[in-house]
Amino acid sequence: MRLKELMEEVPGKIAAGDPECRIGGIADHSKRVGDRYLFGAIEGDLESGENYIEEAISAGARAILSRRPPGLVPPGGAWIQAEDERLALARIARNFYGRPDESIRVAGVTGTNGKTTVTYLMESILSQGSSTTARIGTIDYRFAGRVEKAERTTPSPVDLYRILAAARDGGDDFAVLEVSSHALVQKRTAGLQFHAAVFTNLSRDHLDYHGDMEKYFAAKRILFDFLPEESAAVLNLDDSYGAKLAASHRGRIITFGTSSDAWCRPEEWSADRDGIRLKIRIGDDVRPVASPLLGVVNLSNLLAAAAAAAGLGIEPGQIVAGIEAVARIPGRLERIETGRDFLVIVDFAHSPDALEKLLESVRQLEPVRLLCVFGCGGDRDRGKRAPMGRIGALGSDIAVLTSDNPRSEAPEAILEEVERGAREAGKGAGRIETIPDRREAIGAALEWARPGDTVVIAGKGHETDQELPGGTIPFDDRKVVRELLGITGNSETTYGAA
């Protein structure tokens, strides 16, 4: 494709070189540059792509995108100058891959918690019958019958449009996408025409990046500020920020929640160790639903998925069938089959609100005692450590404080902050134990468990490694549980639709 064709509706200019030069690929990392590539020299938080222009040209780059005036122009190529190079790169990627969002219906899901579960549920709903659906998010990227490992929740614009184009070409009719606040601020989804956008909730997380809750909310609402008016804004009325969005959004709004004002809501519901049962109202239609997913937090997630699918034109019968087909979600209130007389649950909860809702959901399953193993990650928002300690101590009969992903920080230093919050919980707090080694902590909780108890292991969920100061090691909470309990044989689990 000729460079000048790629520049259609791109905020930038070809400041030097040949606009007729042909481009054979796009990369925003110098190691991925090939012959006749356009290299996006993006200004990052830690380093600048400007430092890798020579390397990119040596690898075959034919065009350079930068916010700076022309520098080293590739031989026979060109230099593109754009004040907002992130936006320009996203628009260029969309053009290069043939604007796949014009051929495939895309739904985006944002919010602090629930994004992964909602996308799994939507994938199941939308894929009922003859349709197929791509799913892009924290755990993996699934599209056109294949799977790629997820490098981040929301891919770079280069990878995102590549995946959507492959999904389109492979016959997928829909794509459901987890949209992180980082991705929205960094304009990874810029230009993408969403057919529906879902807001699950907002609570404290990522404040090391955003600064405060209002800036965090402002990042999330970018998805709705640029949503086409005819597309569905699917909003949670049970969440104060969701209600705020519903009051201010000018497009097509579909609400969900337990409120009687919600368009999609439960007429009645119950949750126990067998799952969730409810009568779901979708507009004027009311139908019974039996979901094997655990916990009241998943009630909100399935309402969100149902409302979003309805916003895409899916009939209630297909919605119910899709919800009921999902047996479990990786690391999201995931029951580990142990054969013991106590329940073991692994969950990704790693923020104060997520941990609190997780423990509340498990309490509703009426365990004799609740044992919770949790910690906090290093090199992230330190302000949530003491609150998480307090919540864990108040919500558990035995709170086992341990390492999460300490990254470059000393695990003991992180635990000291978490333990301070736990000790300050005061009256109502359960027994508090601190065991820095995560495997030992899980082993202790399993050893202490009695008949009828529930052991919750929180923070890492689906993750299969642990980031330590000395490097990354393999570590999967689910496998560790099976190993410690001596469970042998095929332990592979089928996720999503049964």
C-alpha cells in the first residue's frame, strides 16, 4: 500500500520523502520491523522510540512516524510528523488493515472488575448458532480459530487491527474486547468504531498511573465519549460511576443492574455453591437462567453480558443459552475440584473493592469458615496495600498474608504495609497469619481447612508465573493447590462455553 493512502484521515503530514513509497507492514517496536515497514517512534513513559530509529531503518523501515521534525529519513522512504503520534499510529494501522471494524461488529468492555468474565459470557452468547466470535483480553487473544498469548489486556493498535483483520478474514462475525484505562489514555483503540461499549464498575486501581479516581474515571469514559450515537452504551446502574455516565451520555443507553430502573435486571435470584439462578428481565422479556458461575459478583457480570448482547440485536433465547453454556472462567471465582470436604476457589481480585466483593460473595455460599490467601503486587499503587489488609482481615476467619507479584520490591516490605492494615482492622478481624512464600502460604491454608470451610486464593487468578525481584518463575495457584493436595491425572480444565 502506498504511504499517501495510509494517511487518509490521519492527523499528521508527510514532512519529508516520497509519499508514493510502498509500505509492507507496521511496527511500533524496532525488533518487529521488516522490509518496507512503517516504524512508529512512539514517546513512551520510560523511553522513546526515537532512540531506535536507526535500528529500525537498518531492519528495513521505509517510513518513520514521529512527533518530531524530519530527522534520518530512510532511503527512498519518508518521514511522517504528527503532533499526536499515538493517534496517528492507530489511524494508520486501521487503514493498513482495511478498517476491519466496518465488517465485523466490535463490543468493548471497560471497568475495574468483571471485564474478563463479561467478555467470556459475550463470546458464548454471540457464538451460539452459526456465528463465531473473536475474544481479545487479559487471558489470551482468540480469533479466526486460533489463540495467541496475551501480552497485555488491550493490544497495541498495530496488533489490535491485525487481529481484527484476521478475525474478519477468518469468518468471525463479532469481536469482544477488554478495554483497559491505560489503553484508552494511550489511544490504542483510537478510530475503532465500537458497536457496543460496556461499563462494569469503577473502584480504586491503577492510581499509580492515573493519579486519582476522577482521572481514572475520565480515562474510562473516553470509550463512551467517542462511541457512535447509534451504538449501545451498556451501563451499570448499581455503580455510582455507571449511573453518572447514564445521566450524561447522549447516545443510545442500555442499563443493567439490580435496580428496578435497570432495563436488564433480575426479577428474582439466588446464589449458592451450585451457581446462580434467576429470572432475568431483558426489556419486556423475562426468562429463567441457571448459571454454574459462583457468587453474587457474577450476577452483575451476566447481566452486563446479557444487556450488551441485546444491544447488538441478539434475541433473549440465545442470550440465555449462551450464559448457561459457560461453566467457569479462568481464575475468576474458579472452583478447584479437589475431592476434599472443603471448597477451594481461585480469583484474580487484586484491588480493595474486588477483594471485598469476592469475600462477600463467598460468605453468601455459607462456609463454616472462610480462609483467604492474598497479598499485593510490587511496583504498583502502594496506597491500596493497607486497605486490602484491612478488608482481608475483616472478611476472613483466617487471613493469610503472602506475596503476590513483588516484582522489584522486597516481599517483606510489601507485606509490612498489608499487615499494618490488617492489624488496624481491630474488632471483627479474623486470625492473621503472614507467610511470605506464596506456596507455603497456600499449603498452610489447605492444612488448616476443615470440613465445610472455603479456602480463597486471591490476587493472581489465571496467571501462570510469579514476578520476583530475582526474576520470573512458573507459578499457577491452581496447579499449586493440586500439587499440594496430591491430585494426579489430567487436571486440564475446559473454560468458557461447555
